Amino acid sequence: MTQFRPVKSREIVMGKLSCGCDLLEELTGICAESEISLGRVEALGAVQKARVGFYNQETRTYEFHELDRSLEIASLVGNVSLKDGKPFVHAHVTLTDETGKAWGGHLAPGTVVFACEFILEAFDGPAFKRGPDEETGLPLWSMKE
């Protein structure tokens, strides 16, 4: 069943991440430090190496791919919600090489920043909480308060 509710922008946090940090872990840490439990994230820049995932709908498991090379972050888009009571960043990323070839998928720990500028927009309202979704096997949002 489709679920939705309106939210209002509360605050926008912008910055740059440290060279050598883990992209996903650093964004998640900023959310925790800034008390962002409901929001959206976008970023661009470059990584030293990356780890991206693909959700196999038949086996209901993630398959991860390691990209041990320098890549540009052509796009990173995601959201912030709560999982197990803590801020959780769910992001997808498109990465490109020097020829323009692109890779993409679910951003996973193990993606190391070379340079990255980000925007986090926090929303007011009750946080969306992630929990098991029987239909897909994914930890999806529940809008119930």
C-alpha cells in the first residue's frame, strides 16, 4: 500500500568531507551529530575506490561490487530515516571513469573519499522508521508513528 505524508524543510547543512574517509559512514555520522533523522542527501566529487550494491530480487540479497580505482561521483542521491533507532543514510551513487563509463548502485561502506561536497536537508516531523517489508524483503519506511 502506498504511504506518504507532507514534510517541511527545517535546515540545510552543506560541507565537504575529508579525503580518505568512508563516504557512507561520514554522511551517517554528520546526520547523528546534526540530529538529522528525517531528510535527504546529495553529493558530488570523487572517490579513491568504491563499493556499490545491487539488490537481487529473486534471492532477496545484496550483491556487492568492489571498484578499486579512482572515479568521479557523477551523482549521489539519498534519504535519511531511522533504522534501529539511529540515523540511517540510504543512498544510490553513479560513478564514472576517465572514459565516461559509468557504474552505479546502492552506496555501501568501503567507498573511500578523494574529494566530496555534500548537501543534507533536514525535515521537520516524525522520522520515517525502517523495518522489514514482507513483500520485498527490504528494510523499507513505515509511516506509522
